[in-house]
Amino acid sequence: MAMLPEDNEIRESFPDYFIIFSPRDIVSGDFYWISEDEKHIYFTVADCTGHGVPGAFMSTLGISTLDEIITNNENLKANDVLNLLRERSKLHFIRPENRRSHRWNGCSFLHSS
């Protein structure tokens, strides 16, 4: 849970909140993430393919990619974040021979801004 947001990070934006986080294993492909800029609060809940180390690897990549997207862009809407995340994920995970068919395992994201 070291990569998940701290309680105070979420409470600053959502004073009355709760989270049910019950991964199957200690090392998991499930994560939630929060960030903000001057105008928006960005919140994501994700379920990445795989359990244990493969899922945790996907989560790590998802979290770092979300951080990069928010840090390097301004005034993003939820669909913008998801589209950028999809494009960057394709670069990391889709082998060149599969790029046209879009066959790949990845993450399911629910994102709000």
C-alpha cells in the first residue's frame, strides 16, 4: 500500500469519504489514485490485469503514467486523461505486431476530474 494515497491526501479534497480496498493478495493489481491542479481534482480507481507481482507491475506503471500526465498537462478533462493513459499504455504494452489488432492485457480505469 506504499504507492496508494495517504488518508490526508484524500481527505483534503473529499472530507467525507470512505474506501473499501480488499485486494486478494498483499501485492495487488488494484489501486486508487488522486491528484489535483489549480482547477481540478483527479481521482482514479483501477483494476489491472494480473494478481501478485504482474498486477503490481501494471499498477506501478499506471500510477506513474497518471502522475506524468497530470504533471505535464493543464486543464485536462476526464476523457483527456483516459485517452492519454491509453496511448501511453499502448506504447508500453502492445507488441509491434499486435498494434493494429489492439490485443493486449491492461487495466480497467474509472477516472473522474
